[in-house]
Amino acid sequence: MHKRRVAILISGRGSNMAALIEAAKAKDFPAQIVLVASNIAGAGGLAIAAANGIETLTVESKPFGADREAFERAMHRELEARNIELICLAGFLRLLTPWFVTQWEGRMLNIHPALLPSYRGLHTHERALADGVKIHGATVHFVVTEVDSGPIVIQGAVAVRPGDTAQTLADRVLQVEHRIYPAALRLVASGHITSGRGAVAADTDDVFISPRLD
Ligand code: GAR
């Protein structure tokens, strides 16, 4: 089996990155994590990746200032040099230009802490709580030029509990993120889903009602 060559792009602590690295240790996993790259020097996830024997790289975005594309071209060169086939954005806090997105069209995934298309952008948990939604969650999707849009690969939901704060809700959603991102990468790397073909039909009749009915 050819394991697809994956780069994970991070900016911070890298807990989703760590979940992907763990999953990719399975013998039958269709992808290998060959690079973890950060735009922030000293991002916490870099040390975790290095401890797992994965090559790490920092291409700082700061020196490029407002020239997003120049930063991306530098990052792109590094990815090409390693024959990267798929990118997973995992807490990569950088808006991407159409140029970069086009280079990786259909080959770049992102995880977003909300049930898209609800709550695009920042502060998703605060906004979900303010609206009083009863179900919240996370989404893995292909990256397109419009931010937090693009074909959805998988979603995971949690019940919003009375008394939840943005932090308690974020913690529960994060546990779901750590399950769905490896599952999404498995689906995409194995060719079971492509951005052109849309979502895989769910082979489940599960319903999730919140608050629970007695
Ligand atoms: C995750 O919750 C991810 O969904 C979110 O940042 C966190 C990164 O945590 N991403 C975004 O908000 C993207 N707009 P991690 O570094 O521990 O994976």
C-alpha cells in the first residue's frame, strides 16, 4: 500500500496534530505524516512531532508582513521538496490566499470547531452559547478559497450542557475533533472520498436529540 505523504500545518499546541500522528502509527493507516510545519517559531506542537521522530520545520510568517503569498510560496517550496501529497491544517491560524488554495485544491483539509456552515470564523464556542444552540461540534472539510467553507468530509456533534462555558464546551468539542480528524484523513487518503464527489453517504440511522427525550 502506498501511504499518502502528509504535511500537517500548525500554529500552536498541536493536539489535533498529535491525534493524527497517533492514528498514522496504525499499520493499515493509508497516510504517513512526513512533516509538521509551523508559521510560529516554538509552537508547542513542534516538540511533540519531533519526539515522534517526525521532521519539523518553521517558516515564520511574521517577516513576510502583509505579503501572504510570499510566505506561502516559501512554505510551498518546502512542501514540494518533500513530495507532499496532502495537507492537514490543524490550528493553522493563517488566512490562505487563492494562490495557495488553488495549488492544493482537493488535497488540503482543515478542521473547524463548529458544525459548518454555522459559526464560520473565530470564537465559535462563545457564539454558539450566546445563541443557545443545543447541539454544537466540529467539522473537517476540504479547503476552498472562501474561509471555513468547502466540501464537508465528516462532522462530530456534542450536546451543549446547561452551565457550559466556552471552555468546557471547547474541551468536549476538542475530544470530538481528535476522533474525526484521523477518520477524515483515513477517508481521503484511501480515496474513499474526494472533494469533487461530495460527502460519503452516512450508513447510519443515528439521530441525536438534545436535550435528551425521556
Ligand atoms: C482546534 O480546536 C481547531 O479546531 C481550531 O483551533 C484549535 C487548535 O488546537 N481551529 C480553528 O479555530 C481554525 N479556525 P490544536 O492546536 O490543539 O489542534
